[in-house]
Amino acid sequence: MTGGVAAPRPIDVGVLGATGMVGQQFVRQLAGHPWFRTVWLAASERSEGRSYGDVAWRLSGAPPEEVRALRIDACVPGRGPRLVFSALDAAAAAEIEPAFAAAGHIVMSNARSYRMEPDVPLLIPEINPTHLGLLDAQRRNRGWRGAIVTNPNCSTVVLAMVLAPLRRFGLRSALVTTMQAVSGAGYPGVPSLDILANVIPFIGGGEEDKIETETCKILGDIAGSLVTPHLVTVSAQTTRVPVVDGHTEAISLAFDGRPSVDEVRDALASFSGEPQALELPSAPERPIVLSTADDRPQPRRDAGAGNGMTVTVGRVRRCPILDIKLVALGHNTIRGAAGAAVLNAELMHAMGRLEGD
Amino acid sequence: MTGGVAAPRPIDVGVLGATGMVGQQFVRQLAGHPWFRTVWLAASERSEGRSYGDVAWRLSGAPPEEVRALRIDACVPGRGPRLVFSALDAAAAAEIEPAFAAAGHIVMSNARSYRMEPDVPLLIPEINPTHLGLLDAQRRNRGWRGAIVTNPNCSTVVLAMVLAPLRRFGLRSALVTTMQAVSGAGYPGVPSLDILANVIPFIGGGEEDKIETETCKILGDIAGSLVTPHLVTVSAQTTRVPVVDGHTEAISLAFDGRPSVDEVRDALASFSGEPQALELPSAPERPIVLSTADDRPQPRRDAGAGNGMTVTVGRVRRCPILDIKLVALGHNTIRGAAGAAVLNAELMHAMGRLEGD
Amino acid sequence: MTGGVAAPRPIDVGVLGATGMVGQQFVRQLAGHPWFRTVWLAASERSEGRSYGDVAWRLSGAPPEEVRALRIDACVPGRGPRLVFSALDAAAAAEIEPAFAAAGHIVMSNARSYRMEPDVPLLIPEINPTHLGLLDAQRRNRGWRGAIVTNPNCSTVVLAMVLAPLRRFGLRSALVTTMQAVSGAGYPGVPSLDILANVIPFIGGGEEDKIETETCKILGDIAGSLVTPHLVTVSAQTTRVPVVDGHTEAISLAFDGRPSVDEVRDALASFSGEPQALELPSAPERPIVLSTADDRPQPRRDAGAGNGMTVTVGRVRRCPILDIKLVALGHNTIRGAAGAAVLNAELMHAMGRLEGD
Amino acid sequence: MTGGVAAPRPIDVGVLGATGMVGQQFVRQLAGHPWFRTVWLAASERSEGRSYGDVAWRLSGAPPEEVRALRIDACVPGRGPRLVFSALDAAAAAEIEPAFAAAGHIVMSNARSYRMEPDVPLLIPEINPTHLGLLDAQRRNRGWRGAIVTNPNCSTVVLAMVLAPLRRFGLRSALVTTMQAVSGAGYPGVPSLDILANVIPFIGGGEEDKIETETCKILGDIAGSLVTPHLVTVSAQTTRVPVVDGHTEAISLAFDGRPSVDEVRDALASFSGEPQALELPSAPERPIVLSTADDRPQPRRDAGAGNGMTVTVGRVRRCPILDIKLVALGHNTIRGAAGAAVLNAELMHAMGRLEGD
């Protein structure tokens, strides 16, 4: 990774919920980061005091060398560095994240707890960097010295990336069927007896509702301290499939503007945003890549595109019912979780939003 | 299996393409059948003369005892019994099936070659038994003493079963995303390197087109010797998933009549047809079963319902874009192939259509 | 299933731990049994009072019709019928099973807790029916009116079935590498993130030790109230593989008697025991079947042989280091758990051991 | 990759059989290599003249940018550069490789065809770099200006790497059960219907024989132009499991010298060879890494260690029958194929064996 913005000295960062599956993904995502240096790892009391290198590592390989000796701390506000990434589950996040924000921490949260709060940015840097403008209201409303900034649900982000460049065509509705990887459910997550050689046509925790509502907020316009949700109607059917990483989404779209297939392809392929302009370290060269092969994108072969930050789209064609159909794929634990939050923090740093109190 | 129609002596049947994957499914499906007795197995010249018990058996267990000693014959018209089941691939079927029909055989075909011919029944006994009326025109047009009767593509049948009882609500469009099992691709079929822990968003051989066109013919009305296709618009996105048996379909539906969710549920659950009325041996007690659990139907757990002949439906609810969405599942090699053809033959026997020349 | 021993009226049976994965397997195994009728289902207090039909069913299909209306009771000794099958986990079994035995119940246990107790039969009816002779000592030693009879670990049973008929050749050592299905770990069991497209070379809970010790007890001789373990040395390496049902075992064997490959094959193929002689309802016609194909046995295709009660053996050949190597396969939740315990109970009934107080 | 040996200008290399699965692995392995530059890609006549970028790419992502524009040539001796990597299958290799060697090419072959020829090095640079001494005899015997150098079968290499450092203890026998990934079978390779949720206890093409014989040659001593095979007896049982990359091997070992578990662990962990001493670009820092976790090595999590060139070993412990047992894992398409051949070429370059005519 190389970044376009000079970082004279590394910025210390911490991870809340560092021992869980998502926490481990944060730790790996931050390893060797050109701007950020992981100096603080916090988890539940059960792990307190252990060396991070002794934690049961669920990802491939072993924990990064640079954090193996770190002692795991408790999630106590004020203890870690100003910038913390939160891999807490929703219940823990609901309590702990505001306490950290109140104590002056910038919390980059992957939890769903505050995503839909009117004064909390639900950020995808390519799409809605201006939503960081909500932070002023957030601090005013809540009296926090710090802040909470969230990234979307791992399925939402893939859909929103596809829809963003297509808003210009009068986007009216998006019907999506997801085929989601098991890593999206954390650890232990999905029992193998449920998913081996099987499909589960349901994902708990309000997955479909998240996709249907988060998308509209992400694509919405901000005016003052108010985000007006985009009016696109989203209908989601989520399923779990026996895939390790990468959410695949079959999407049908209706537009008021009746774009041609080629216009849609061009809009997707030429999509670019602030992360690309600012050359943020985690930004993929192209946020969306169009597959030319008929049988792509495929999660096992394409989820890693752009170091897991590129959304791959294929099979763009007419839909006989709505207007256009296509297949999109994104890496759910990178673009859909840890990479998303890190990119958010990079954007904030590049915009002077991290240091700016 | 018990049949409601007396079968004083067994009817001899044969299988064309008996050594391939689909052929083996026919052989297994016919084993122990109360009306039919497998007496003739034909395949390509490569296998001619071998004992059927020596063929590499791809299904679970071993070939049925009753056919192990049968010598494999060549696919020569006139050699086998009057009623033959065809497991030939499309290219072979295009040539061989009409030759058999011309020679007086009744060919129950699983191939796609003649499904869309105007004078060939594309039969699902619960839905369109009257389409057998096309046979008179077929014989007249083609000068055949025998006949070709086809069953639908393995994904089409699941969709058509769901749509049939919903036609009464003014069915207008059906948008379907399939997640199809590898057994649908035959043997050797899908390479494991393509599908292990993966999803392939494309199925060759015109799969999506088959679903979009066959469905309309199946649901159509017959008048004289003409089937008028149903006007429902179908949009299909097919995918392959690492599942052994059972095609899962996420379906969204639009209706002119705006039925309630409960009306749709009732129409599905109460669906029944000629196979049930006639108590055909392969007919499931209920052609459609509604799942009550949120996370069903699942291919590994539900494809076997009704001995593989029942379509299981779950998650019936409002669709914010079209009207209703739901998930349906059927066993692709039983209800979608061998079981379908056998049920077709049972219907013809019960209606006096097998003997009737 | 048909039984060779008349059962004038059904024997009432219960299941301890009926809501868990193994408990559900017992319920399914007992459904439609010609001798036993499931009248009592017990589980932890959390489930008490609910209808069994409302339990989350983990197996394929749905709970058997005949037990759906049963109210779940607590595991309180004295409440259920005399004969109870125990699907309790080891910790619960250690406490609850002796309480039931003391209260007069015959406990057919699948738990490991009492398997290695000197006065508890570790029973495989084809191998050591005489070990039921331990029950007199058990009652004397412990003052129980009832009894505990155990079946082996799900990997042990496959190995022991293979070794039993080969003892005659001076069996000296058995080196086994297992490839075990996820259903052997119960529910939720193995996280899908651990096992999708992966192998785990370790199974907790002392799996290897169980195989190495239980086997010797099972193959041992009984004299009076003492079982002398067989002197075979067993070395086990257990692994978990992404398979649903069926444990595969690669086995190398050393013998003092240097049998030929054909002698070993003949001994395996001709193996038979009391269950076959007595025509017990769950007894497979042949306890061991030899595969002729090079690439069998395979768990997905062969685990169901003999309704899951047959062990399939293939690839019998010389081992350049020990004497003979082969591959064996058994259904871990049927022959290795629920089916094993039911067969044990059938044997006891046929030998007059159930009624005999 | 960084190399310890200066490479003033890149060495041109070609790939025979470049469009197949193994060929694609070679192309990927060579992409960005510090010494070698891929300038020539050859395949069967069917592909001749097409751009390499248009070939159906079976690996993750897309073909390397640097080779996309290369025109595919026919496998005609004399056309490509001096150094060619052969990804040909055995039948093609048997004919084509000697023609290339005769024409002056150095053929680094992954095929089995010439591995066991007495005058052909079967090379693992950490183990037997001196076997390159066979090349003089090879040229003399065969009148070739070029040469054939082979790497072992993908399962053999894992076993040989484990055995090499243990020879000092009087290694007598090695009993191995493999659990092999599907990528070892090429493309289309293993049908998904055979391997989804299954184990196949057999691998064709003489897999077990290769492991049993190649290992002895690799571990043998060279004197003059003769390699005397090591006397270790190897017994192999190979199986295929539903894993994408990484062969897992359960190994039991007997020694005359009765080493302790710790001595074995130390010998493995401290193993190092010429590639490490010469700092060859593809050499892993440590050829063997010992896992500390009980449940490792696992193919999905550990096959990538050392960029796929490290063999990971775990669970080293006493075997009650032989002396020591352990589990080993290596990446079958990198350390077991393309990476192996590239490392061989690097060794030859560093030893002046590439340029030396």
C-alpha cells in the first residue's frame, strides 16, 4: 500500500473487540499500514492480560508479528489512543461505543447499533464523503468530544457501490438476492451442519431490513445536518451459501431514465471518488471493475480484487421485468467490514477530520 | 409407492442413455415401480454389450439388483419396448428421439430438444394434463406411430409449480434468481475447482432462456391443437452453488389482482392436481408444502420431501417492488428430471394414453 | 424393518436429551420401529413443557408425526418408561444416567462417561454380545435395579467392526487415520469457518484416546464378570473433513499370522453375528460389505448402506510396512450412535435381558 | 521476492502447456520474478495464435498484465528461449520434453514421465542439490545439448521434506495417509459430483506408487552418476478431499535410532538448505515450520505459508505402533508444482548450471 498523503509519523490506533473474528480482521487489515500503527488491543474481560499472540487465530496464517506481544486490555474509555476501530457486536457496541466517543475517542464502528442514527455518518468514501458533515451535529447533540463514524453492513456496501454511479439514470428500484459467505456471520457463526452442501434462505439479525434501509441513507443527500434518504425502493432476499469470503448479489434495477446496457456499463466502469482522488492507502485503483467473462464474478476467484476493496460486476444485461440486471460481488470482511472502516479513517485523516479538535 | 390405478401386469419400459448420470437416475427411479418394469437399457456404442452392473455407478449405493444383469443395447429404434424414457443429451436426443417415435415408441424425454415444438407436450401432470391433447396433432403432423412427450428443465419445473396456483390472481411477472445444485449439470459436469466454496453466476446451454420460455408454455391454455403461452413475463438469473441435489429459487412476483400474503399461502398450500386425484404411484400427497420455519426450505434438508416430488416453499411475504416474494425448492433430478418423466408416463397410463393406439 | 422375534405389544421407550442433535437422531431412528414405541422425551429444563414438534429440527425433513405432540419432560428418574436411550452429553450423562439406572431404568447410552467402567458393557452386538454378562456384576456392585449399557464412539465402531473378524489371524496392531464427518460433533458443533474447504487434523474430547482404548475392550474376552482387553495396539490420527455423514478410516494392520489379502477379504465379507442370526430389526443383512470399485467406499455414496448399519470396506491390499491396508467407512450417527444403541436394545430384548427382572 | 544472487539482466523463460491449469500456475508463479522474464508461452495447436489474455483463466483474479498480449505458440523445439518450464501432462511430456532437451533447451519439468529415469535429477533444492550432478551423465547418455530436470509429485514433496531432516535418526519406514486438494488433479479434474461433501479414497495415475518410489530416489545419495535410493520403506494411502489447495498428510515413522519427540521437533524446525543459504528468490525463510496449535496445520489456513513454499508440521508425538506420528501440509500447486520447478531453476542459475554450456 502506498498513500498519496504524507504521514510524517504514524497515528496510533486501537481495536475494540480485538479477539473476535472481526477484530482479527481489523488487526490484519491494519498490519503494515503506512499511516496507522496498532498499539492497543481491547476485548472482554475474559481475555484481559493475555498476549495477543496467544489468542486462537481464526484467519489464515498467524497474527501479525508486530502485535503478538501486545497485552490485551479491557474496553475502558480513555485507555487507548484517540482513534479506535470497533469490532464489537451490536449489543456491546450500543453501550461501549458512546462511552468511548464521550471520552474523546474517534470510534470507527463496524457495528449496526448507530448506523441509522440521524447524526451518525454511514460512510462509504467513494459515495458520500460529505456525510462526515454530520459530525458537527453529532457532537452538538450528544456533547461528545469524540465521535462515532460507521460503515455499512457487508451486503449493503456491495449494493450501494453499484447503485451510486447509477443514480444519474433516475434510479427507482433495486431488487437483490444475496448469496453470502459464512465469514459474514463471525465466529463460531454458522454451524457446518447447517451449511455444508446447502443453502440457507434466511439471515438473522435483520439482514434484509439493513440492506433495504441503509442503502437509502448512504445514497442520500446531505443538507446542513440532515441526510435525506434516497428514494430508491430496495427489496432484499438474503441467503447463506457455503462460501468462505465474498458476498455475491443478483440485482435487478428499474430507472426512470431508461439507460441502455452500455450506458450502465460505462457508468459502473468509470466510477471513482475521493479515495481515488486522494490516493488513500486502502483505496483500490478502481472501486468497480467490470468482468468480461460470462461466468464471473465468482467469490473465490474475485473477492480479492483490489486487495478486497474492489467490487466486481458482471453479466450486465436487460431485465425483462425491471430494466437492467447484473451480478455484483464484494469481499465482505474487507470492503464489507475491516477495510471499509480503515478506508473511512484514511478519508477522515486526509480531510483533516481526525486531528481537528 | 402404491398406485390408485390397477396394473394387472407390469408394463415393460426401456431407458435411452441409461449409462449417463440422468440415465442412472431413471434406472433408480424405476426400480421397484408398481406399474413399470425396466427390461431394456440402451446407450452409446461404447457401452454396448456390457452388463449394466459393470457400469461406473455415480449415484449413492449400487445399481438396483433387478437390472444388474441386463446387457446394454444400442439405441436402435424398434429394439426396446414401446415405452422408453430418454436421458439422452440434447444433441443425441434431437436425432434419436424422433426415430424412436417414428418407429412406434412412446418417448418420455428429459431433453430440451423438442420441448418448445408446438405439437409436443411440455408436461407437468399437476398443471397441464390437457396438453397431452397435442399428441393427436403431433402424430398427424409428423406421421409418427409413437410420440414424444417432454418434461421441463429442472429449474423451470420449480418455478412453474409455484406459479400455477397463483395464475388466478392475475399473474403478471416473475423474477427469479436460482441457486442450482451440481447434479443438474450431469457427469462429469461442473469441475470441482470451479465450485468448491464458490458460486458461479452463469449456467450455460441457455438455462435462463429455458426458464423464461418454457414456463409460459407450461402455464398456457390449450385449444384444439394449439397451446397459447401464458402472458407472464419471466426474468431469470441462474447461478450454480456447491450443493449436491436441490435447486433453490428466490422469486418475486407481480399480480394484477394484488392478493394478500395469506391468499398466496393458501393457494400454494391447497394446490393439487390430477396426479393426486388419480393417486399416481409417484405423485406426492401434496405437490407444494409450505415451510413454517424462517430458514427453510434448504436443499440438503428439504429436497427429499415427498420422495423428491414435492416443491417446498417458504418465506412468503410482501415484496416492496413487485407484490410478493418467496423461496421455492425442488429436487432437480427427481421432480426436475427422472421423477417428472415417470410421473408423466404414469399420467398417460392412467388416462389410457399409453395403450391407446 | 422386519424382525425375526415376535413382539406381541410394543415396548415403551424414552429418550434422554431428546432435543439435541443426537437426541433427534434417536427419535428418527425409533420412528416406526416394529418393537419400540417412543412415548417419553426428556431434555433440559429449558425445553420442558414444549411440544416436541416445536423444537428446531436439525435433521432432514421434519420430526416424525408420531412424536410431534409429545410434551417434553425433564430428565427426572422414575418418570419415563423402563427403557430409555440416552443422548446426553458426557457431563450430563455422568450424573443423570446412574440416577436413572438406580431408579430401575435400563439406560442405553451413547455417552462416553461409563464406557470404560469394568462392569459396564461396551456393546457391538455382532462382536461381543456376551459382554452383557457384565450386567450382573454391575447390579451387584452398584445396587442398581436398572442398568447402563453403552455403545462405542462413532469412530471406534467402524474400526472394531473391521478388526473383529480379523482377530483369528493373530491381530497385533492397527494404525488408523480417520476422516470424520461434521455430524459427529453434534450441533452447533464445528463452525463452518473452520471446515469449509478445509481439513482439521485434530478432534477434541480425547477422540484418539477413545479409539485406542475402547477398541481393545470391545474385542476383549469375558470370563465371569471380567472383560480382558484384546492386546491389539491401536494408533489413531483423527481428522475432521467437510463431509456431512460417514466416517472414513484408512487402516493398516499387522498380524502374527500373516494372512493373505484374499483371506482378509473373505474374513471380512463373511462376517456375521447374533443380530443377523436373530434377525434383529435394525440388523443389516451383512454387517460388512466389500466394495469392488477402486474408489469406494465414499461417505456420501456409501454411508447409507444397510440403512446406515453396514460398514463398507474397500481397497484391501498389502501394506509394505505392516501387513494389510484397507479403507473402511461407517455411518457415524447411525451405526456410530443412534442405530448402535437401538441395535443394542434389540439384542437385549431378544436375549430376554430387557424384561428380565 | 528478493534474491541474494545478482541478476544483471533478466533471463528469458518459456512455458510449455501454458494454457492448462498447471501452466497457468507457472505463469502466475513467474509473474514479477526478479530473475526470470516470461517471453514465450506454448500450448497445443488448438490455442495457437490466440492472445494469452483471452485464455479461460482458472485461477483467482486475471492473467498477469505482463503476459496478456503474448501470442500462444506451438510446442516446437527451438522456438522458445533456452529455459522452459513444462506443465505438460505425462503423455505429452514423454514426447515433447526430450525433443526440447535435444534441441538445447533446459526443461524444468513438472511431469512424471522422466522422474524415475536414472540420469534425470528429481530435485528438491533443500534436500538433494547434488543430484544435479546427474546432468553430465544425462547429456552423455542421450546426446542432448539441453537437459530435463524434474520436480516430484505434489504429495511426494511434502513427505520428502519431512523425512529429509529425519534421516539422521536411522529412518526405516514412513506410513502416510494423504488428504489431497482438488487442484492437484488439474482442470477439469475432479467432477464436483464426486467430491462435494465427500472423500474419495483413491487417486489414479499411480499416485501411491509415485509417493512410495520417488521419495526413496529424492532422499538417496549420489556417487558419480548414480543415485542410490534411500532404503526407507514408504506405504501410502491417498485420498481426495473437498479442499481447494494444500495436501495434508498424516504420517507415522519408524527409526532405528529411536529419537525422542523433542529431537524430531528440533530436527524439523532447524531444517535448512541451499535455497536458504543462497537466498534464492522463491526460497522460504524456513522450509519447515512447526505449528504450536493442536489443530494445525490446516490446508485453507496454512498452505500459503512462506508464499506456498513452506511445509507446515504439527501434532508431533509418539506413535504406539511405529515411533513418531505427525501431520504435515504443503501447497500442492506451489511447493508441489510450479514453485518447485521455479526454485529448481533458481538453484541451477545460482550454481551456474543454466548458463553452463
